Amino acid sequence: MHDFSKKIHLTFALLLGMAAAPTAFAEGIFTEYSVMTGAGTTGVELSIGRPFENTPWVGRASIGRLSGEEKTTEGSINYNAKLKVNTSLLGADYHFFGGRFKGSLGLLVFGGDIGLEALATQGDTITIGNRRVLVAQGDFVRASFKFPSAAPYLGIGWSNLNSKELGLAYAVDLGVTVVSVDSTLDLSQNLQNQAGADQVAVERQKLQQSADDIKIYPVIRAALGYRF
């Protein structure tokens, strides 16, 4: 089983555990729970939260999916980029003075990547490193950006998940997570031969420099649901 699959199963286990019947928590540390759906920079999400009894803290867990497609230029090459990233955020919210404003800390888990496919076709010329090469039939240039498996999260926001009243539940989050992004580059043998190993290495370095520019990942999201 892949590492991310294990993390997803663990998250679902946590979600189900937090949403267990109230009788199971009759003498536990949790009170009411909220189930919400939302969207933001962590994707389209399903989340759940429960306040810790007699404390200003609320535990939260969410799973989300980011997807999209656009054209971009990385290094010296024009690409079609496809975003397919799964996210899982496990955290805790501290509600100041029992109000709706909160501070948050947690762990943001990533899975998947941003896949890049060069737009060049047979007969086109492209630059690899600092050398022009001719694209023949069957040639390809593929790259990817991969987020870390997990990164710390810190943020602020507003929610009513600390309320004991049943009914409408909401949460708004504004935060950041510090990430270290890795890149990969794969070229057909013909293009490698034309460019030479030194220029392929230059192109890989350019791509990694683009990845290194991604140091902060913003978390902006809103969710709405019901507190049972």
C-alpha cells in the first residue's frame, strides 16, 4: 500500500472515530461534532470537527482533492501542466476568549503531483539547457513537481465549532505551510543525445530552481455544514 493511501486510511479512521455515536464518548473528552463540506487552496473538502470538553480547543480533520490544467513555462520549455493533488489536514483550533476568532496549528499531508508534458510536436525545435534540439516522432519531455508528504500548518480564522448549540456550522481558515518541492525531468533518448548530458543537467537545474521558488503554500478555505 502506498504511503499516501495509508495516510488517507488513517485520516478516515480519525474522521469516523471523531464522528462515533455520542454514547461512545459519554465519559470521553469530546462533546458535539460538526460535519462540513468546503473548498479552497486545499481543494474540494470533507471535514469534521469536535470541541474538547471544557477547553477552548477544537479538533479538526479534513480530506480534499485539487485538480486542474493550464499551460506554463518552466526552465526553457513550454508545458501543459496537470494538477492532481490530494490533501489531508489534521489540526487543532484555539478559540480566543470563547469567541469565534481562532488560531490554528496542524499538519498538512500531500499526495500526488503536478505533471508537466512539453507542448512541442514533431518538427518543432525546443531549448534544453542552452542548446536547441529538433523534436522527432516519438520524442517527449515530461516533468513533475512533487510536494512534501507532510508539512506544518499555522493559521488564523473564524468558526463556530466551539459552540454547544446544534445547527449550522461554519469555518473560515487563512494560513500558511512551509514546503520543500522536488522536481523530476524525463526526456526521450533522442533529445538527450542531441542536447548532451551537460545541457540536460542544466535544464534539470532550471526546473529545480522553479520548484525551490515555492517555499510557502497558502491555505485559504471556507466550509459550511451542520453540528449534530
